[in-house]
Amino acid sequence: MFLFVRNFISQNITALLLSAVFSYFLGSLNFALVISRYFKKEDIRCQGSGNAGFTNMLRCWGVMPAVVTFVGDFFKCLVAVLVSKYLFTLFGSLTGPLDDETMFIVPFLAGMFCVLGHIFPIYFGFKGGKGVVTASAMLLMSSYKIFLVTVIVFLLVFAFSKIVSLSAITAALTSAIATFFISYFFENNFHNIWPTLIVCVVVSVIIFRHRENIMRLIRGEEKKASIKKKEKIQEESPGI
């Protein structure tokens, strides 16, 4: 197992470094911050819940800016994964064609660095969003089965609770469990522990970014989802 990782790194070091750098810098392009700072002339981190993400954009600026934010943060991870696959294919051809197990890990790696860029963007003082939308794109590009399980859990929890943060946290935890079982039993990936570990890293960072939400959930103070006028949103709690 560890021999696989050592060989993976040694044989693909160039592609791995290029993928990591490209995915991180692309992930740092936080669309909530781009839209709020360059089009609205205000920093979304100083508005509403203070989170640079889809939910706060929806509460502060309405549907259209939120949709653009969602699409941008989702598709940037898709681009990161596609470019990373190309890089691994290009440089992997120098040492021979890459096997399916190696290519199975690439979307997880690219997605992880893209999510880290979104949460800690180099362009915006390393203070970004919570990474849920971008992480969902990582799951879609890695395995649609994992993605579907995670989305279903998110929707079910949200349908009963109407709390975005609780739904996101539950879905994030579910994604780690689903990655282990699906990658092993359905994807025939015998080195399944590494995709699972990568997802666990992403989930851990997402949970950490939701630490204030978790405390409010414990106290029963977390707000339910709503769209309000800008002047009334200052007391809302952050979601995605």
C-alpha cells in the first residue's frame, strides 16, 4: 500500500506538482469575493454572515449573484480535475501508460488542492469560503456514485431541518464513508485507502470551517435557510 504511494509520487512527481499548483491557484479564484469586490464594490466577508460562499451571496445579493458564485466555484474544480488528468496522461506517457488505479486517484488529489485554494485563497489573504460546493465537484469528477450518495444525504437533511450548515456537515461526513465503501466495492480500487484519506482531509478542513456553526447547532441557535433583504441579514449564520 505504501509502496504504491511511493511509486505513484516518484513516477508522477512532475505531473503531481503541476496539478497541485494549478488546482490550488484556480481554487483560489473565489467567485463570491470576485463578484462582491469587483462588481458590487463591497467585500462579501464584511456582509451578512461574513462567509465568502453561495449561501451568504444568496442572502446578501440575491439569486443571480449566488447562482454565478455556485457555478463558478463548482466548475473551477471540474476544470482543475480535467487539466490534472491531462497532465498525468502527458507526463505519465514518459514512463508508460498510467493504470486505472492511478487515474482513479488523480481527481481526488486535484480536487483537494482546489478546495484548499477555495478555503485559503492566495489572492484574498487566505480567507475564503467553506469549500462545500467545490468539494461536491471533486466528488462528481471522482465517482458519480459517491457524489449521488452525498447529494441525497444533503437534500434529505435539508428537507427535514432547513439548516444549510447541518446538511453540509452531515453530507461531508457521509462522503468520507461513501468514498471508502464505493471505491472498494464498486470501483475495484484496491488502494481504496488513499482516496478515502484524501476525502477525510477535505472533510476535516470543511468541518473546521464550520466550527462556529457546530457550536450554534449545539446551543440550538443556528438559523434556518432564508432569503432576506440586505439590511436584515446581519444576524444570519453562515452556511456553505
